[in-house]
Amino acid sequence: MGGLDEHRWFTEICEEGGSAFSLKLRGKLHEERTPFQRIEIYDTEFFGHLMVIDGFVMLTALDNFLYHEMMAHPALFTHPDPKRVVIIGGGDCGTLREVLRHAGVEHALQVEIDERVTRLAEQYFPELCESNDDPRAEFLFGDGIRWMKEAEPGSVDVVIVDSTDPIGPAEGLFTEAFYRDCHRALGGHGLIVQQSESPLFHLDSIIRPMHRAMRAAGFGDTHSLQFPQPCYPSGWWTATLAGKGDIRTFRETDAAAKPFPTRYYNAAIHRAALATPELLR
């Protein structure tokens, strides 16, 4: 949880890691409580706009590209021909923007439980929402767990679970039952990628249980991609990939020749993220 002190610093305390992360603020731009959560928007001294949900840092304008690129591009370059993508969560629309950089994607559905996250992103993070009017994009504001349970078998190529921590409405997104529904909805080469927190702080509480649950749900292989994320606890983050087929190789030539700009992801970064640190073995 986090809070604002009298010296205009926002601090998020990570109890399980015995650590904290602080940002110097210029001021608060917005605060509201929705039916699901409390959302705050701040202007920081160096990190640009900051979105906080229930006291936890969700994203900053400065470093969100690391997360959004690694949530989207490794999965899409691993699938042989991704046309149908579903994003569960992702209300700030940054992952959607990255998905729609892939010309081969024909339809990208974003299922976000709280519409206010998206509306505030449109207002305070418009650069993340620049693809919201793309005709391939579809928005559904509702329960992603229910949507996945009701999805037609084999109707999706890639599922991206861009969720908050496994508390509150997001808790059900970290279960074997949810992964079984994803497995059923995915086509023959289908794969899922989900944000999976910090290897330093959440290895035994989230990452390893996620691998076990995904494999128990029927996925043949799983792998956690690592990347830096300064505004999240420990600064070291992961996205865990699971697939019905091979997830250890990717369309490297296509990734190297990608016709769109990125700030972090490239083919070499993808190869590096497929390496497994000893901690994660």
C-alpha cells in the first residue's frame, strides 16, 4: 500500500519485500472511488503522470513502455500467426496499443472490469490510447473471468492477462480454473502471457504456483520472461508465458525486421528473456 506525505512524496510500501518506492510529486490531478477500487492520478517531478489504484502504483508515463512491450511482443512473435487477441484487464490501453502495432492482428478485444481506468487513461495518458479508435479494437467493460469461461473453444490465438496484483477482483485470474478456461478458448498454437510480479519478492507466492497451475491446466510448457520495471517492487518484473506448443522459439526474423518502433523490445531482448536465471530454475 502507498500514501502521500507532507513533503509531497508518494510512497508505496511493499511489506513482503521490506522495501518502499517513492516518487516526488508536483500535485494530485484526480481522485475517485469507483464501484471496484480507488483511483488516483498524480503529476510527478520526473516520472510524468502516475496512476495509483488502491494505493499501489499501476503505471507511470516514464517507464510503462518496458511493461507494455514485454506483455505484448514476445507472445505475438512466438505465435506463428496471431490474428485474434484477448486482453484481460489492461485498462490503461498500453498493451492494446502494442498489440495493434502487429499488422497481422485482425481483432483485439480488451475486457476490463472498470471502465473508469480506461476513461482516465484517455484523459491523462493519451499516448497509451492512440490506438483506441483502431477498427480492429473492441472494448468490453465486464468480468474477464466470466468472459473467458464463456468463450468459444479455439476462438482465440493469444490471451494477455494484464492484471493488477492477485487481490480483490484480480484474484481469480491466478487460478488453475481460469487457466483451464484459457486453454479451452485458445486454438492449436495458442498461448497465454500473464504479468507475474517480482522474482525477488514473489517467487514462491506467485511465480512458482502460476507455473504449476498453468501446467495443471493443460499447457505443455511455461516460461517467465524477465525485464526491468523501476516503479514496481524490487524493480525486477516478470511476465509468464504458457503455450500449447513451442514457446522457446519465436519468429526471430520477423522480430528483427519489425516495421514499428519500440523502446525496449527487440529480437535480442527476446532471446535474452528466454534465458532462465538460476533463481527461477
